[in-house]
Amino acid sequence: MNILSENRADYNASLSHELVIPDDCGGKRLDQTLAELLPQHSRNRLQGWIKEGRVAVDGAVRCEPKSKLLGGEHVAVTGEAAPQALAGQPEDIPLAIVYEDAALLVIDKPAGLVVHPGSGNWSGTLMNALLHHVPQVEAVPRAGIVHRLDKETSGLLVVAKTLEAQTDLVRQLQARTVKRQYFAIACGDIARDGMVEAPIARHPTQRTRMAVVAGGKPAVTRYRVLERFAGATAVECSLETGRTHQIRVHLASLSHPLLGDPVYGRALPKLPRFGRQALHAARLGLIHPESGEAMSWASPLPADLVELRNTLRAL
């Protein structure tokens, strides 16, 4: 049994109960009575378990939340952990570690790996992997993660292994002394190097998107043209701030969305299809929180971006 299944088994065991209905509960609904006797579970959760056949009354699972009790019945509850319960559990997920010491961990994240647990991704995340690889980060907020990459963005990010290191790195991010450079392929012909300074906030009507919004948080992205293709441009983007989806939103605001971006881009018939946004965190630089030494790391382009670039060169 792997770590994830062990954790799930432990949780499920803690959610199983056997009880006898008190006589004074006679005449009450099954869900109401269970909510009173098992206050650690919500009534909605208990109703769901009843409907799923996880509650047996005198051995019979064919019951409804509104079923009336007589009192004295033997009830067995076989619960199942909500997926959110696995969000803080360690999992043995391989990590591409670029650098590690007592204070820092630098990871080369593959595309497809979620950084923080959230809706639809409560397990199998970078945070779950960190809790397995460095158990002590459980005592550090967000398991030491000080900045994130989108699920489908590959490349470098730094993790603090101690609270002191995290505090220092957060201050560096605020002071803009952490240097982050990204390789991106954008749609269209970007004529020259430039900068986007435009505030970013949640889209006013489409809540899963970010947008350039007056009154949003300040955001600055500098970009430099690396190579031009037929209908696309490779650029190096440098972040001065770290807003959610910043590069994706800023380039889209110039009418040059990232190739393959499913949220801010669009399919163009003359360009090859790409299964994710063409974005890679290629370089990371910072001041070591303990030694004060300036450190930097580089990540080579992953194979899918190399193939995309070669395909564009051949057009």
C-alpha cells in the first residue's frame, strides 16, 4: 500500500462509527439523529453517506435521510474522507531537485504538477511531495512555498525549509530582489522589446480568469524578443511583481497571448497546436537567506517546448 492509500485508510477508519440509537430519539429523522450523535460531521455529509449506502440501520442500508427511527436501532456508519482531508498529507512524488541545503530547496517543476492543493486537486501536488521529502516544512506556512507556478507552467521555484528562510524570501519578493526570467512563445509578431505596467485583479465577470483592471494590484512585466517565427515570437519575460497569471494576462493585453494558453489565448490555424501555455520559468536568482550570497539557477527548456520551437522554425 502506498502512502496515499495508507493516509486514506487511516482517515476512513477514523470516520467509521457504530452506535445504538437512544430511546429518546424515537420519532426523529435518521439524518437529524446522526447529526446530533456525531457532531463532528455535518448534516449534509451524513445525508450524502446515507444516500451512498454508507449507513446501515439494523444491517439494512436501504434507508433515506428522512427515515424515522424508533429508538434502540444499531447503526453502522462507514464514512469516507472528504478529498480536502488529503491536502496536507505527505506523498512520495518524485521531485527534480536543482539545489538543496538546510534553508532552501530549488525545484524544477514539470508541467502538469499543481503547486498547492485546491478544488479538483486535493492530492498529488507539489505541497504533498514536499511534506514527504522535507517533513519539517509542515511547521512552515504553505509548506515553505513562497511563490507559485501555474499547473501547466514548467520550471524553477524556491521553497523555504525554515520559517526564518521563508520570512526572508518573502521580504526579497516584496523588495523585488528575487530575479525570475521566463521563456515564452507568444502568438503574433512582437515588434520590439518592451514593458507592460498594468494592474491585475480578478476578472469582474469571469471569476476563473484574471484581467487588467483599474484598481487592481500593481504588476510589471518586461519582455525581450529572442526569436521570431512565422506567426509567433519567442520572448524572455522578467517579472518585477508576481501576480496570478501575470505574464499570461499582460501578453494577452498586448494581443499576443501565449501559444497554447487555454484561458487567455485562442487556436490559430497557421500555428501548431500545443497542449499547454508555452511558458517556462528558466532562471531564478536570489540572496541566500543565511549566507547572504547571491545565487542563481537555470533550467533547460523541456522537451515539449524544444519540439515546439523546432516546429515553428521549420514553418
